[in-house]
Amino acid sequence: MAASSADDVELRRACAAAIGGGGSKENIVLAIRVAKGHGILEKLGRVAKPRVLALTTKNSSKGQSAKAFLRVLKYSSGGVLEPAKLYKLKHLTKVEVVSNDPTGCTFILGFDNLRSQSVTPPQWTVRNIDDRNRLLLFILNMCKEILGRIPKFVGIDVVEMAIWVKENTPTVNSQGNIQDGPAASVMMQRDLKVTVEKDLVSQAEEEDMEALLGTYVMGIGEAEAFSERLKRELLALEAANVHALLESESLIEEVLQGLEAASVCVNDMDEWLRIFNVKLRHMREDIESIESRNNKLEMQSTSNNSLLDELDKLLERLRIPSEFAASLTGGSFDEARMLKNVEACEWLTGAIRSLEVPNLDPCYANMRAVKEKQAELEKLKNTFVRRASEFLRNYFFSLVDFMISDKSYFSQRGQLKRPDHADLRYKCRTYARLLQHLKSLDKNCLGPLRKAYCHSLNLLLRREAREFANELRASTKASRNPTVWLESSTGSSQTGNSTDTSTVSEAYSKMLTIFIPLLVDESSFFAHFMCFEVPAFVPPGAPANGTKNGSDGNDANGDDLSFMDSDANGNNSSELGTLNEALQDLLDGIQEDFYAVVDWAYKIDPLCCISMHGITERYLSGQKADAAGFVRKLLDDLESKISTQFGRFVDEACHQIERNERNIRQMGVLSYIPRFATLATRMEQYIQGHSRDLVDQAYTKLVSTMFATLEKIAQSDPKYADIVLLANYAAFQNSLYDLANVVPTLAKSYHQASEAYEQACTRHINMIIYVQFERLFQFARKIEDLMYTITPEEIPFQLGLSKMDLRKVLKSSLSGIDKSISAMFRKLQKNLTSEELLPSLWDKCKKEFLDKYESFVQLVAKVYPNETIPSVVEMRELLASQ
């Protein structure tokens, strides 16, 4: 058998080294290079992995039979073979050549001991058909000799393989010694390339076949003789056939007679069957007729029974129980009988719905009995709705009238009374289910009932709010603070001794704390009690309104009202407008008492508007935007009114500031500058919550008015304008220094005043410098102007700028320089009203003079390089000595 390139000595040695490294004593029978794949992976672009298949045997040391293995070896990252998998050949059950591979070089080895049979076994691909046949032949031999059985071969032509074995077998015969057992025999086959005819027929069978063929003389040496022989044999066969037919004539006659008799019997049988078929057909028709009549009778009986059952059910629907009829037409609405009234309503609702087409078969809808019963039920419904509506209107009025007539329900002199509607809601809740059934019976009846409830409860709420607000104002002790803060004629003691008015803000907060949750609870209770299809809108965490530890009946979602939440989806938008209109009727008029408290607080101290605005904003942000519409509108109106009142105060303060313009020849710090600092400090004490924006807007407006008025006053006397400005801007910064560090809006005003102060200082200092050294710096300005047009060397030849002119200017300006500096200081000191500003202003004056003189020295050095003037250092030392 020809050697394969995939199986060489070096490969077997490498395999032996890889297997022997683990201490194994196995013999390498065959080693072939293959490629491992799974078919699907190759289609997806995966590259097959190179592997080596090695057939090995292992002799047992205890006389047991040898063992055969199939080892899979892979290449490591360094290109060295290492064991990957080990299969026992005793578990090999099938060898299948893959049909998808046109070369026939790909095959699958099926083992019966794989853990997961659902996983596709790997496909092995060799280089050519010779390698495949050689590997499979060795597997076949080892299984037959060592294991005594062979696996199943699929997709392999045995004849083709035998031909391949014949072509690849040399003339050398195997005469090896078989004393070493099956393993040695397999090894000898590998080395000597033994034939495999014994796999098909044994040697003895082959010799018997040759002897048998030798005994038969074909005699085909000559074609003509062989043809003649065949003709003679053909004629002999034909003669033998004719002779056999003649000898069997009597037998044929007997068979024909038997067939004739059988035909007669068959004809008789056919006639009998026809007769029986006619009789059976008549019987079948009779039976079908009988069955049809029976079926019709059974159907009629079943239909009659079903009809009776349906009529019984319909009669049961049409029957009106006497106890329900009595409750609906003339029963009492007392609390003790409400359960029976509710049961009667439930029955009436169910009875009306049961006679409607969706719940009633359409064939019954036009029956006279059904129409009459519908009319009777409609009459019952109208009677009950009219009686219940009249009772509830009177009940609401009497309930509220009783509470109004009892003064203990309201605040009295010396005692603030928190409104308690627990008992009212408890009594109303008794009729909650009745209202729900009235809505299901007739939605139109709820409109008058809602108006009656709103009118009655509105009287109670307005009375409670009025009495509470009156007593709240009477019990709050606070003296009035001045409303004139920035008037120039106001004494300083008026603003310095302002009293504490925090109790006024606390009174307003108490009013909101008591009544806003009450109004929200009343709105929520009204929405659910009067069957509005909206969700509950009591804000989370809102304080309870009762005094019984949360069990005062204020919970609008309790007991009989809780199941209404199931109807609150999808109808909110349609019901919300109607609900807000009803809430307007329920709560209208109560806002006047809130406005009265706001006006009272403003008269005591306008600055209370700041804290009241923050309190209102806190409550406003806690309300939902889509529910309790009147409460939110009330808070919006309160916030607007408070803002308007505070705006009046700010406008009045601005008018007070502007009245300072009327004073003629004002010097020093204007009166409203320090008073504004006092006012700002006071305003900061009142800030709560979201009122910062309100105060910042007031700051911006007041400061703008103050600065505008200050500029107008300063311009009334241009000679002292800068002195007035710098004195007032400095006073503004000093008085607001601490507040500007914590209030961003005041910090902006502080920086604005600081910039204006610096500008006023610069203008005033320049004026003082030019008064004393006007000729010197005018000479320098002329030189600067000419340097834009001519060179510095040409300037000394210009008119008025010669060296002689320079010496005259220096002599007139710098002779007696110490006296001129002293005159500048006296001029600066004379006009200042605040001694605190003098040191800083004098330092700025000296610095500005030195900067100007240094520029003059540089110009002289460029234009008059040979002229000597006092240096900057000398001038700085002279100024420092002053």
C-alpha cells in the first residue's frame, strides 16, 4: 500500500513524544494530519483548525485484551503537538463520509458515549482520498481484530475501496509472527502494507471458488463452435417445454371444468346478493324515516323545555318584589332604613339594565310585556328620584342651619375655634351610596342636589371664615410700624425703633394653615360625595382638618366613597370644568375674609407683605394644578393682592426718595442713603420661602430711583457735583457692605456704586490737579498732539514749544512746588464733608499727580534731551513728605 504524505515517521515520533510525555505506554499505529470543522462554521467564514488523528494500541499487563484508542492532537502556540481529546474505539458506532463534500475527503466519526448527542460531531477533512481510505482501513482492521466487531460505514463504496486496496497493495506478503497478539498484527500490517481481501472473502473461500470454476469447461475457444452449441441447447429447451405441455393436457381439462362449476356458483351467489341488497335498501329507508321522525319529536320536546325555562327567567325579571316596591314608592329615608333603600336601588338599577338590549335578547325587546314592564320601572325610578332629591335638599339645609344656629361651632371673643366638619361629613356619608345610585338612575338629578349642597355649605364656610378672621385680628397684639421710611423730613428715631410685627405674619399663616387644608378637603369631599368622576386631589402630606387624630371623617377616600376612584379614568377633562363651577358656588365669598386679613396686616406693617407672600407661595406650590381649582385661584389672587400692596409700598418709598430733589443746595450724605440700609436689613428679616424675587425686585427699583435722584441732585450744582456723588456713593457702600456679601442683588448695586464712586473721585482729583498745575500739563498735551504729526526733534522749533518756553513753564509751575501740593490738599479737604474719605482721596490724588508727572518727564526726555527737570523720584519723595 502506498505511503501517505500525511503519515510519516516524523509525525508519528512527534505524536509519540506528545503522548509519551504524560507517562502513557501506547503504540502509535497511524498518524495523519487532518482539518477539524463543523460544517456550519465554515459557511460562516470560520477557518478549520489543523489537527492530527493518531490510532494507538495499548497491551494489557494482566493478560486482558488489548485496547484501541483514537487520539486528537492539536498544535500549541509554539507549533508543538499536545493531546486534545481521547476516544475509545470500542465506542465507535458509525463512520460516515459527508455527502456535501464533492472530494469525499470529509468524514464524521460517531461515538455512542458522547455526553450531548444533540451537538453536531466534528467533521474531519484529510488531504486526499488515499489518506481517507488508509485511515478508515486501519480503523476497520483494528475494530475487527481487537474488538471483534466493525462499525457501520455510511457513504463509502465497499467495491471502490476494495479496488483501491488492490491497486495500493504490493506483492510482498505478510508472514509475520502473530504470537504477539492483535496489536502486533496491526503493527505488521502498517509496516508491510498487507492486503484487505480477507475483509471480503477468506483465503480458503477464494481457493474453493477457483476450484469450482476450474471444473466447468466453458469451451469458448472458438466462436462458431460456441454459437452452434448455444443453438442446439436452445432447441433442446424448446422441445422439452412442448413435451411438458402435451403431457399436462388432462390436468388442464380438469382445471377448466372446475373453473366452469365455480363460475356457475358465482353467478348464483350474485343473484342472491342482488335480492338481499334490494331488501336491505327498503329496510334502510324505513329506518331513516323512523329516525327522522324521532329526531323531530326530540327537538320539539327540547325546544319546548328551553322555551319554558326562558319564559320562567323572563317572568322572574319582570316580577317586582313587594318590599322593594314599597321602599321605592313610599319608604322613609331615615338612617336606619338606608340599607333597605340602597338594596331597593340596586335591584331597580339591575332590573332596568336587565331589560336593555345588551343584556336582553333582541327578540324579547319588542314584546308587549317587556315594554309595559320597562314603563313601570321607569315610573318607579322617577318617583324614587324625585322623593330622594327632595329629601336630600331639605336634609342639607337643615344640617347646616343647625350648625349655624349653634355659636359653639364658631370662634368667639378670646377663643379661636378651628372649624370641625367631622360630624357633618359623617352624616353626609350616610347618604353617599344613595347619591351614587341616584346618579346611575338619573344623572340630571345631581345638578339641583349639588347646587343645594353648595348653597348650604357656603353659608357655613363664610360664617366660619368671618368669625375666625375677626377674632384672629382682635387677638393679635402688634403696634403699627411707620410706612414712611425714606422721607427726608422723617426723624431718625422713627426708623430706628421699629417694633416686631412677626405676630401679624403668624396670624396670616395661621389663617392659611387652618382654612386652606379645610377648603381642599371640602373640595375633595364634595367631588367624591357628589359623584364627580375625577381622582382625589388632596395634596400628599396635607394636614388633617379634624381634631380626632385623623379619624374625624375628613378623609374623602374612606368607606362608601373609596370605590369611586375606579371611575376616575378617562372622564377627568369633561367633569373638571363642571366641578370647578360647582366649587365656585361652594366657596365663593370666603376670599373677602382673606383679603381683609391682608389689608389689616399691610396697615400694621407694609413689610409683612414679604413674609405673607412667601407663605402664600409655599401653599400655592403644594396644590395640584388640575384640581381644587377654586383653592388655587384663591391663593393666586392672594399672592397678586400681596404683591400689589407691597408694590404700593415700594412706589411710595420711591416717591419719598424723589421728593429730595426739591431741596436746594444739598451737601453731604443724603438722608435716604443710610435709611435704605436700615430698610433693607428689615426686609431681609421678613423673607420666607419664595419671597426673595419680590424683595429683589423692590431692591432694584429702590436703588435705581436712589441713584437717579442722586445724579439729579448733584447736577443741580455742577461745581460740587462730584463731591456730592463720591460722598453719597461711599456712604452707600459703607452702609450696605454686610448685606451685599449675602444678597446678590444688593451686591450688584454695591458694585454699581463702587464704579460710580471711582469715576467721581477721578474727575474731582483731576480738577484739583489741573487748578494747580494747569500750565505744566497743558504744555505736555501740546507736545503729545504734535507727536502724531511730526518727529520729536522738530517739536522744539515750533511756536510756543521752544526750550525757552519749556524753562518758563517749569519755573512757573515747579518753583514753590511744596506750596502747590499743600494748596491741593487744602482744596481737597475744604469741600469734603466726611473726614473718613480724606486719606484715601489724598493718596489717589498724589498717585494721579505722579502718573501725570512721569508722563511729562518722559515727553521732555524725548523732545528736549538736554534739559534738566526734577526727576520722578524727587517728586515722589516731596509728595511723601507732605
